[in-house]
Amino acid sequence: MNLYILEKGLSQLVGVALKQYREERGMTINELSHLAGISKSYISSIERGLQKNPSIKVLQRLADTLDISLSQLLEFNSENISVDEEWLHLVNKAMEEGLTKKDFLEYIQFFQFKKENRM
């Protein structure tokens, strides 16, 4: 199994697939929200992998609205994700140097904090 799939987890993969199908259909989150009757914040949290356990009922409504089957939404093809080779090299180098996932997450959180608090 692809390292990306192992690292991201199923909930984030469903979010990636949802966003991909939504964008392929030229829909905004607002449009999908309106048509499916699901709040845009909830859809956004699914797409970003923050909603760890969306119900099958919600996923079915989203799939129906996107005119796909539920199984299409739940299936994931890692070929649909393109990762820049330079990023892969940098990640591999960081891992070789002993950078842990926790270290990387802390760096991202620091970077986000720094970005949000610029004057």
C-alpha cells in the first residue's frame, strides 16, 4: 500500500475524493451544500480530513448530489494524487535525517501561527 495512503488515513482520503469529484463537476462547496442539504462547514471539514467519521447517510447524500455511487466516493486511487518529485525528495531527506511526524506537525503549526500573526 502507498505510504501516502497509510499516512493520510481513510477519513482524509474520503475528503480528497469528495473534493476531487466536486471540482471535476465545477461545483463550489456552497453549491454542493445547497444541493445536498448539508452545511458547507461540514463538507469543508470532510474535505480537509477534520471530520473523522462522517456518516454513511451524509456520504450517500453527497455522492447522490455529485451523481456518483457511494462506492466511488469511498474507493481511492492513489494515482489521482500527484506529488511533486521535489517534495518527495525533501520528505525522504527529512525522514533520513530523523525528522518525525510529530516534529513535522509542530513545524506546520508554528508556520501557520507565524503566518496568522504577521503584521
